[in-house]
Amino acid sequence: MDQKQAFKQMVEFNKGAFNNAFNAMVMVQDQNETLANTLLNQATWLPEEGKKAVKEWVAAFKKGREEYKKAVDEAFKKVEEYL
């Protein structure tokens, strides 16, 4: 097997590993969001400002992870173009 083919397989393996790990992270974060929303709905003692802050925090996490995924996908695409 030539070096180019081996490198291509390595990149494909790493891309698959990243996607699996990212999807697992998304599932965990979504579960945590569901838990946080349940707790926020039941926390009558927490002021609306606090609830709003937590919801903004969750939205920022989602935006950050989607931007991260987009950046990594673009990087993998560039590497694949070189091959």
C-alpha cells in the first residue's frame, strides 16, 4: 500500500472517530439541557434573570459546538482535497 492510501485511511479513521465522539458529546449535552430545563421549571425560588442566564448559557454552548463542528469538518474537507 502506498503512503497516500495509508494517509487517506488514517484521515478517514480520524474523521469517523471525531464524528462518533462529537455525537456522543452532543447527546450528553442535550441530556444535560433537558435536565437543566426541568430543574429550571421546578425552581420557583430562582428569579427569571437567573433562568434567562442559564438559557443563554445553553444557547452559547450549542452555538459554540456547532461552530467547532463546522471548523473541523472544513479542516477534514481541506485535507481530503489534498489527497
